[in-house]
Amino acid sequence: MSSSVQRKRVRKSPEARRAEIVETAARVALTEGLECVTLRRIADELAVRPGLISHYFPSAEDLVGEAFSVASTGELDALLPADRPHGTPTQYLARYFALSAGDAYDDISRLWINARHLSRYRPVLRDRVAEQERASDDRLERLIREGVERGEFRTDDPRTTAIHILVVLDGLGAHANTDRSNRPEAVTRMAVTTAERELGLAYGALTEVTPLVEPVAAEAEPADPGEPAETVQPVDTVEPVQPVDTA
């Protein structure tokens, strides 16, 4: 006597399904470009019918805009968290620049280049690009204001200073598709130099700073019950540097 087991098909909630669609579209946008975000392509990625995607996003333009917003917001949260309880403004700004430099940042730089180009003739995307630009301005401005309040930074206009810094970062990011192996160091650290100058910091203040650490929960089953419940680990993978010598 033979028997067969029929696999149950799990029906996802509308919220979970929509989030899955957007996350998949954001991944495609980051790795392949916004032009590749189509209803059929995302349906293929999720092994569902295109009609399911169009149920949540009747227009491909809406999905493209949402994909860009989710990808850029996720990157902003990774580079410069909204909540910063584990370090000083100087440490978080130094971390921001360290993570914004190098190959790891190239995907998001390419996405911004792609989005700004396509937004010339895609109104929905144009609005999303403007929203994300304001979000970046706001996030960096808040960090600078906090630094001013704590006496770490000096600037009379945190908003303008934030925009100034971001314009330089955007300019450097515009070369994400070109070979930068022969760049002079002065060009490589141009955004950091700009920030140090605009914030009244000494040269090296944002590179020769104690790296950030944050507490993390211990393993579910610690080897020794007497061990502390928390450990610390670096917030990012930036190589440690020596503190500034104030002697």
C-alpha cells in the first residue's frame, strides 16, 4: 500500500508578501540596476505569476520607486544609524566615512547614479530620489547638530555643512564604474578632509579615532553560566586605528 504526502502551501499575509516583493526588487536594483526591476522579473525571482506582483504594484514604476527607496534607506541605516547610543558623534562620523569608502559602497553609488539618470523621465522615481536625498541630508545634519551641542564640532550652519559633505561624497561616488586604483590620497580622503575643515576639526581627527564598539547579547547557551550576559564587538569591520596623540 502506497501513500503520498501532499505538501502544504503556506499562504503569506498581504504585508509579508508585499515586503518580500519589495526586498527582492531592491536586491535586483542594487546588483543589476533599476532597469531590471520589472513585474515579470520579480515574479520569476519569487517563482510566482506576474499577476501576483501586479496585484500589489499595478504599475512597474511604483515598484521601481519602492525598490529604490528600500535599498537606499537600508544603506543609510547601515552607514549612519538613526539611533547612536554607543559612541560619540565623532566616532559615528568617522565610521560613516570609513564605510562610505571603497568597494563595499560601490553598489549603492551605482544605484544612485542609475536612479538620478532614470528619474529624468520617471516622475515616481524622481519623487523618491528627492525624498531619499532629504533623508540623507536630515540624518547627517542631526549627527552634526549633536556634535555641535556636545562641543565636538564647530559650525554655524549644520544643514549647509551636511549638504556640503554629501555633495563631495556624491562626486566621489560618481566614479564607482571607473578604475580608481591610481587616485592620490588627497582625492581619496577628500570628503573626510572637507568634513574636518567644515567642522573645525584637526586633520586626521576623523581617521585617527577610537573605533566604535557596541554591546551584543551573549549566545543563547553560554559555555559558563558565570560569564557576563553581554560582550562587545566592533560595529563594523574597519581596521582599528590608534587614538589621536594629544600630547
